[in-house]
Amino acid sequence: MVDLLDDEPFVPLSVREGRREPFELTRGIPDYLLSSIGSWVGEWFRGPFMELSRDKLLQVCRCLRINAVGDSEQLLDRLGKMSVVDDGFTLDLVDLLLYLGHNAADLDGYLREVNHEYRVADDWRHLTRRVDSTAQEAYRRAVTPADHASALLSQAWEKAYSRHEDPAGAWDDACAAVEALLKPVVSPKDEKATLGKMKKALRDTPHKWGCALSDLDGRTGIQRFIAALDVITYRPDRHPTSEVAGPVNIEESRMVVLQAVAVVNWLRDEALYPVVGDV
């Protein structure tokens, strides 16, 4: 099999010439992907002589809470039939096999070729939603240093874009990642500094910091930086007495995570810095 040259899916000649509508993002497990995924799944359960591993079959049944009654062939057949009728189950199965250590490279190639809504995550251990390549690269750069902020931002990203969405957790971890990098710059002596307190300090005494952002449209660089921070507020429904109608949704949570990625990169690039002797 020939690998694609880059992360972009193949575009047929008829589409490039405008004689056919562009392909949409692949969702679920359509017929043109099912056989490839089925073969990939089957490889996990069979040994070098095509013998079935009952231990692996039973492990999958336990993890996905599937009826494990029957011999190995019956169990494999049951998994196959469930995959044909339920795309959600198939994606859960794929996600699990990645977690257990199955060949991620081949799967990632299949998903890339069909421009699937999911891709294999950078750690090769789970599925994650495909995002714009620019946003993906910004995230990778933000989490490159091995520090606490990177760990928090990685957790936020996984909770926002994995098969197991956690909007509240993603929002909270994104805020915490920004907080972790902002404290040494804005409130290095305050162990209990919060985003709210640090934004107030920036507003009240802007002369204490310099900013790489230029003045624009009547706003100073510091004011523009604060405006970016204002998108990353604490989760509005975090208190039981909150008057917000219902829990936060995944779409809004993802916007907070993407904004956090941008601000984390700015802070790593020292876009905000203390004026010597003032902080």
C-alpha cells in the first residue's frame, strides 16, 4: 500500500476540475471503510497462524460490556455483527484497540485517506476529532515543553476532542493551563492567584507589564491581551447556585480550549512580560 504524501486526503481529478462535488468529511463507518476497519480489528485477535486469541476477545468483551458467552469464533462473529449495525460501537472498539496497543499507523492511514471526522491522537492511544491543521499544529507547539501547563492543556484537548467528551473538564483544564503560565508573570508572589485576580491586576496596573502585541484600533497591546484572556473565563456553571441554564456545551468548551492554546503559545513566546522591578 502506498502512503499518502502528507496529511491531506486524496482529491480526485474530477473534483479538482470542478466536475464533481467535493467529498464531505467522512462520519461513522460507511461501506467504503467498513472492510478496512474490519480487517484491522481482525488482526488484533489473530496470531501468526491465524489462531484466535480468546484472552483478547474476552478482554474486549469485559471492557465494552459485551455478552461473552460462546466459543472464540462466536465471540468474533458477535463483534462483527455489532459493528455492521452500530457505527458508534465500531468506533468504541477501534478506540479500545488503540488503547490496548494495536497498530495505529495503518488505522491512521485509513482514516486520513477518507478524511474521517476522527484521527489517531498524537499519543497513538486513542481517537480524537480531526481539527483544522493550523489549530492542530498550534496545539502541538503549545504542549511541547514537558511542564504542568502542557499536561493540563493535553488533558483539556483530549476531553474536548476524544470519543469520551467531557465539556466541563476540558473547560476547567484549559483555564488551569493558562493560569499555570500566567502566575509567574503576573502574580509570582501570590500562591492563590486566580485568573480573575490576575486579569484585574493587568487592568488596574497595566504599566507593570510590557506586551508584544501592538496597539491597534484605540486599544493598547495590554488591553488586547486582556481581551483574549476574557474569553477564558471560569466555567459559568461550576457553582451549584449558578443561574446559568444547564451545563456548558461541548462547542463552547472547545472554543475555550482553542483560545487557551493561543494564549499558552503567547505566554511561552513571552508576549507578556513584567517591567523590571514593578511586579
